[in-house]
Amino acid sequence: MRKILFVDGCVRGRERSSTYQVARAFLEAFQKVNPQDQLEEVELLRQKPECFTGKEIELRDQLLREGRLDAPLFDLARQFAQADGILVAAPYWDLSFPALVKAYIENVSVCGITFGYGPEGQELGLCKAKKLLFVTTSGGAFPEEQRWLRGTGMDYWKALCWMFGIPDFDFLWVQGLDLEGNDRQALLRQGMEQAAQLGARW
Ligand SMILES: Cc1cc2nc3c(=O)[nH]c(=O)nc-3n(C[C@H](O)[C@H](O)[C@H](O)COP(=O)(O)O)c2cc1C
């Protein structure tokens, strides 16, 4: 049995979010093929991870110095490190994703839990997951040559996967949902179909 972690950054709320619908299509197809696997969900809208300031950093450093990796402050990091596969879903906001997703990243980026350093100071990823999929939807649609400019959220997650030692990164980006003249529902349906295909073979 594998543990699959769903990090839900669809902060407009599940009932209103297109990104959530795409993510759910992925999960339903995945669960159909892999009924034995266990799904854990972190709904950032409810969980509201703290943004880090000096106070949180001081506490984190103190806990790390004392070797207290089992402290509640590290619950999200331990959960992330122990998952076998991770799905992150968040809408496309201002070239990346909502701030609560960044706050989540601050909470899971813990030296000694999700990443660390080897004897020669080399960076080591400590996460168990073999793969991470990032799902997003955007109002606009962008040409491929602007991927470097528009895709900073995907690139960020790709870099995090490298840091955490997760070898297989992929993303699904459903675009153009808010463009005048586009059929939002049709685009969304297409995105959900794509997600279901991915989920069935993930
Ligand atoms: C705060 C905010 C920022 C957004 N920024 C962008 C943006 O930079 N580019 C874009 O194409 N769409 C942007 N959008 C539109 C959303 O990406 C789009 O509506 C998306 O499908 C919303 O997903 P959701 O229904 O899961 O919340 C933004 C929407 C909001 C509310």
C-alpha cells in the first residue's frame, strides 16, 4: 500500500475551484486503478499553514538543535517526507500560485526531514516520494516560448523536487479558462479528461 498525499492549494474553496475539479478527476482515476493505496489530504484553506517570520524560524532552529523532529511544528514536513507520491493542486495566481502554497512550502522545507546535507556538504533529498504532479489552471493562455516567463510556479516545484530528492516531476496546466470567447466548461472538461488519463497510469 502506497501513501498518496494530496496538497490542496485551491484556496477559493473546493466548491468554486476549477483546479480542484481537475485534481479530483486525477484522483478518482488514480483511486479506481489503485484502490489499495491510501490517500491523505491537506486542505490549505482549512489548515492555513503559518508564514515564517523570525519567531517561527527561532522555534524551528531551537527544535532542530534539540533534535525534536517529532514536534508538531514539523507535522506537515514529516507527512510530506513519508508520502510515496504527491499531488499538488493550486490555481495560477500572479505567475505562480497563492501565498498559502508558499507558506506550506516553508513549513515542509525542514533540514533533517525533507532534505539535508551529506558529509561533504552536498545536498541530499530525504523524501520518500518517487513522483510529484503539480496541477494548475489559468485564466490566460500562453505560447510555449513564454514558458520560462509564465511557468515560474512549475519551475519552482520542479526545483523543490530536486531539493527534496523526488526524481519524477510532472505538471498539468489547463490554460485559457477566463479568456473571452473561450468555452470555460469545455476547456475544463478537456483538462479533467487529461487528468483522468494521467491518474489512471500514475
Ligand atoms: C488573485 C488572482 C490572480 C490571478 N492571476 C492570474 C495570472 O497572473 N494569470 C492568469 O492567466 N490568470 C490569473 N488568474 C485567473 C486564474 O488563474 C483562473 O481563473 C483559474 O482558473 C482559477 O482557478 P480556481 O478556480 O481553481 O481558483 C488569477 C486569479 C486570481 C483570483
